[in-house]
Amino acid sequence: MVYQVKKLRIETRSDADKLYAELKLNFDTERLQDGNVILVIDDIAEDVRRYLIDMKVQSIKKDQLLSIGKEFHESEDRQKVLRVIYEEFRRDYSSAIK
């Protein structure tokens, strides 16, 4: 299982097609065909999310990840999860600035 963090909003199938082409460059075909790629994204339209699922790419919104972090009862576990989320998004946002 691999994931890619994107700071995007995907609203159209055209956007999804462009993103899928990028994923094909970043990950091997077998991973994509097996459905082992998860896209972590700022926001995605529901119909586009389903379109990507048909192409075997799962997606999860950043807000959903943050909600998952709240479900951890142990503060240490919650901090670890939120730290990973923070670091991955920080890395992606800072790469756009350079």
C-alpha cells in the first residue's frame, strides 16, 4: 500500500485523469491495478471520487484523516497520528513554494 498527499481540490473527471496520469508516473502499474494506491487530498467531488475508485485509486480527505486522529483515546497515539498527517501535508505544501 502506498499513498500520495496532494494539496488539490479535484472537481472534474478531467482533473482526475491528469492526476491518474501523474500517479502512473509515480507508482508502478501493478500497484495501481491492485488498488494499492491511496490519495490523501484537500477536497474531492463525490462523483470524481467514485470515478477514481473505478480506476482503483482510493481517496481520503485531509479532514477525514483529522477526524480519524480524534478517535484515538490515548493522547500519545493521537499525537503520533496527527504528527504524521502534519508532516506529510507540510512537505507537500512546502514543495510547491520552492
